[in-house]
Amino acid sequence: MDNNVKNQAAFTKRKTASIMMQFKKIIGSLLLVLLSLSSNAQEKEVQMGDMMRDNGRIYVVVAVVLTILIGLILYVIRLDKKITRLEKEK
């Protein structure tokens, strides 16, 4: 049926709308799953976190995570500057 479409714009519009509806359904499903997981996670006790906080190890974990995140952010900024410079040269 859609192989011999006379109005290509209408066909493209229908196809895009179909893809967007599928995308919305997937995102909605993921949000509902994440919401249910977070509600289950709040009901349980966090024994490992309390133990690490009592021993002072939680600060080491936070420092390592922050170091990794800062490193990634600096890497992305540096990469963006290089790409911008290469785009200007062309």
C-alpha cells in the first residue's frame, strides 16, 4: 500500500508519528519500571551504607566517584574544544 505513495510528505509524517508513539511508549514504560524500583529500594534498610559511614570508608568512595566524574567532565570539555577547532579549520 505505502510503496506507491503519491504524497511522500504525508508518508514521512505518518512514519515519524508512528516512531514517536513507539518512543513515548518505551519511555513511559521505563519510567514506570524505575518508579517501582525506587519505591521498593526505599523500603529496605541499607546496612552496607551505614557500616561504611561508621568506618569512614564512605568518604573514600565519594572521593573516588567525584574524581572519576570530574575526569570525565574535563575529558568531554577538552574533546569539545578540539572538535570545535577542527570544524573551524575546515
